[in-house]
Amino acid sequence: MTVRALFRAAVVDGATPPYNTLHLKVFYPAQLSGGDREQNLGIVSANADQAPFPVVILFNGINCGPELYQWLAIALVERGLVAVTFAWVAENLPGMVALTPGVDLKMLMPDRYGQGPTASALPALLNELERLNAAGVLAGLLDLDHIILGGHSAGGRVAIESASPAFFPQVRAAFAYGAHTAAVMQLGYPAGKILPLPDQLPLLLMGGTQDGVIANSSNRYGISWERATTPIERTFHEAIQGGRDDSYLLLLEGANHFSFVDPFNATTGRAFLDFSATQPNTDLRELMAEAIGLFVEAHGGLRECSEARETVVQRLTAPQPLIAHFERK
């Protein structure tokens, strides 16, 4: 399959310039034709035979560039999806300028949590997808009734906290790696509290047994985690009720916080807190891409059938050294 990408920019309403612009990279299945526009401008048509395309929006970790998730975007496009990464430099905290997934801090406060999305970039992203579906190489080819949210670290958190039909009816599922909903004490929460998720859509929560960033950040939550994966496990068990058999917990043996990125970049972010991975990151990412791809096929708009759901379970319950734990509820 030929995978191509195009770039867009979008303005976030309410954000203060110059920190109000998102830069999107939209990956899509393409069809080379050899035409003049392709030869002269590098504009390659989409492969319309596979349309309409459900769309996966990937939210980066704080100070993690969107290029670190290109490996996953390409893997998802190869399954017949469109994938979106984006960059947003913003001042989320006074005096702290960072590359952010867009965290709406006011919606994390005790008096407002759960009443709206925490992903402040999402409305602008959805609006830009509407424009892409109206004109250009993807015109009429996007299935904007089937949006899947996913992300890493803080980006994973805003993805799963914002996945509710009450907030965005077009969102159908969400996944996260290295993310949890433990409440930051500085915002006024008691120590060790796990905040609830909307729990209305399919979720895939993933984490690594060697996640040193989570393990070494427990002071924010007033507690020492028993394991690096404890807050992810608690999020799965306490933040969602389950009962629909469409919520999944996947813990990867030997994966650390940054096993989810490629290439690894130690110049920004908090990579210095991480533990060393004890399994090859290439193998871990291959499993992550497969798990996410199967999850999206089962719940995000490609197949959405009981057979696809059982494929997820069969694949992830099969004994293998890279899976430390898997469960569904």
C-alpha cells in the first residue's frame, strides 16, 4: 500500500496568539497515477476504493513531537484508516511553553471534571477534518461519523477522558498508552484518587511494566505506586464499570514509557525518569500496532462485529513473552 500525507493548519478558538495554531499531518491510503499534479506538486490522490475512511486522531505526550508517532499512523493507514498527528506549541501553565496535546486544565478541576472534554485541541481538529472532507484529495472520502481518539501519556489521558458521545457524538472508541486518571493533588484532590472516565464507548488501556515515568511521578498523586502499571490497572478497574465486553487492559512485559515512540528523543520530555526497556522496542511497537489495529477494526468503524471482537481477545490472550497481562470487561 502507498501511504501519503498532507499538511494543514487550524486555529484553536479562545487560545491566545501566537499559541493558538495547530499544525496537522494527515496520513491516508494513496493511489499513484503518474499524473501532472502528482509529478509536479507531489499531490497524490487517495485510494477511493477503500473509502470512506474512519479517522484516528493521535494525541502526543507533552514535549513529544508528532513525528514520534508516525510509525503508528502508517500502520493504521495500512489497515484502511486515515490517521492524524498534530503539533501545538502552547502556554498551558503560566510561563511554561511546551509542545502539548492540549490539556484543558479548567475541565480537570474538581467542580468541573466529567462535565466536558479535557482535550482542548479536539474541536479545532474536528473542524479541520470537515474542511478536508469538503475539498482536496480527501473530499468526500472521510467517515466523520467514526472518529477514534488515541494517544500517549498526557495525550492518552485527554483521549480517553474526551471519548464520550455526550461531548462528541462522532467519536466511537479511544485508546491510550502510558496514561491513567489519577488525580493531581495540586488541583485539590485527595491523595490516591482515580477519576472516573465517561465509560460509554470502547476503550483500550495499555501500559508497560518498565514505565519509569509513571513510577517516578507518583508524588503528584500523593502515593507510591506498587508497580509502574498500578495507576493504569486502577484506572481500568475503578474508572470504568464495564459490562459490555468492549473495554480492554493490555500490559506489555518489559516496555517502558517511551517504547511507544520512534525514534526515541531524549532532548525534550522526561525521558530521564524512565526505566530501561527489557524487550526490543521494535517488537513491542509491532504488538502495539497490531493490538490497536484489531481494536479499531472491532470497535471503530471498519468491521464492528462480534467476530472482530473475538479476534482481539484470541490474539491478546495467546501466550507470548511480550504480554504481561490482558483482561476485558
